[in-house]
Amino acid sequence: MRTRAYQLVAPGRGELVTAELPEPGPGQLVLRVIANGVCASDLPTWAAADGPRRLGHEPTGEVVATGPGVTIAPGTLVGGRIAPSFAEHALADLDDVVVLPDGVDPAVALPEPLGCVAEGLRRTPVPLGAHVAVVGLGFMGLVMTQLLRTTGVARLVAVDPRDDAQRAALANGADVAHDPSQLPAAAFSGEDSPARHGFDVVVEASGTQAGLDLAGRMVRPHGALSILGYHQSVREVDLRGWNWKALDVVNAHVRDRALLRASTAAALELVAAGRLDPGRLITHRFRLDQADAAFEALRSKPDGFVKAVIEMY
């Protein structure tokens, strides 16, 4: 099969090419891509590509062909961590594919990142009645905010330096939103702080050194720090402070395919039930031939930006 695909050819610049797609082998299928989220983890590659590269791993699509051993029927809507997928068609392994529940719109479903956040929440201990903070209010932080609102948290505080991100957090379930520089003293916990200062759980979703530092300072003794942010550079941590506070530190990432698939299916059930709404977080839409503009929007974050999606049709 031949298909049109986006391919990087230079830093910050790609073009549409005609690519050969192999016939699906055992346990594989081909989907006609409908929509594709633009992920911040691809941004460094896009900005500094040193040769032809294909990107994209957040697609939804319709099954159009299957290999031996695949029982998903053509015409079924699916999604998952499928790469590369900035193309009109993508080849997927069955182990990475989740079927969309009835009623879930493939144009807004974004299964892969929803699954990542759902798995992060599953691994994070959130006691009933907990006071919780989310540091970093990009797409992943706002999905986590939506998910936390469906749990038994008593107070949910959102933190980000951007005014528009703070407004988005309030619209997606946070009780209050703060600029980091304007947090009250009671948000921080240290050796000399009153026992109730800080939070039972802090989710770091910024992916930055500053966000990680801030999140660690906000967890109260015997609380949990959940690192959801994607850190692509070496970081330093205040291990003395973490140690003194006896923190539970959770690496909220997922690399196991079966875990991601299970969490993606669970997140999509929440979408189908109306308890999770990724569509309200999609703020910018682009065509496949506008992929560079989509990445530029992700890099520059114009006012109101949360998530860019590339639509194929």
C-alpha cells in the first residue's frame, strides 16, 4: 500500500512524501488515520532533526486491513500508541491497539495520551479526602485534573505560570489555580512548617526542573510525589528534603504495552461515560500538510493553547 505521510527533512521543516506501507503480517493491522495528537515529546526531534524522520504516535483511525490472527473487523474504530502515524495510513501491532467504545468520537478521543495519564493516576496513591495539587497545566496536567475531579479528593489545586493555563484548570475541575510565585505559605512543607502545610499528593506534570523543584517542596511529610512530566534532560532533586519528608515518589510513566493498553481502555470508558472530556482540551486543529504549523503552535503556545490535533480528512 502507498500512502501520504509527513516526513521531517530539516530542523523544524517537513514535507509530504509518498511512503510504502507493508502488508499487515501476523498480529498486525492497517488503519486509515482520522486524527492524530501532536505530542510534546516529539518537539525536540522536530526542532533539531538531523535527517529524514517520521513522527506521530497518538492516532485514532478505522481498520482497513488485517493480518493473520487479528479478529478486529475492518471498519472498527481504534487507537493506541502507534508509530509513525502522521500519515493517511499506519501499520499497527495488535498489542498496541484499543477499540474505541461506542459513541466515542475518534476526532477527539486521543487514546494514547489519555492512557498514559490514566496509568499515572492508577499508580499514584490518592487517599479519600486528600488535598492534591497538579503542577504544570499543559494537556497532560489538565487531563489529570479532569481525572482527579472524578476521585474522592477534598481539594484540588492547580499551579502554572500561564494565566490561560490557570483558567483552563478552573474550567476542568480545579478548585483554585495559582501562579507559582503567588502560592500561599500553607502550600509548602518543610522541617519548620506546621504539620498540615503542603499537600497529601502532588502531581508534577511540567516536565521542567523548576516544576519538579516546586512539586517536591509542596508535598507534606509522608505524602506522595507523582512525576508525570516527561523529563528529557538530566535533573537534580532535593534528595535530602525528599528523604526527610519520607515521601513516596512515583514514576508515573508507563512503558509496558499491556499496562498502557489496559489504562487506555479504561480512560476511553470514562470518555464514553461522560466523566472525561478530551475534546474540550483540543484548541488547535491542522491538516497533515500543516504539521510544521502544529509543532510551532506547540512550541510557542499562543494564548489559550492546550492541544493540537492533525486531522487527516
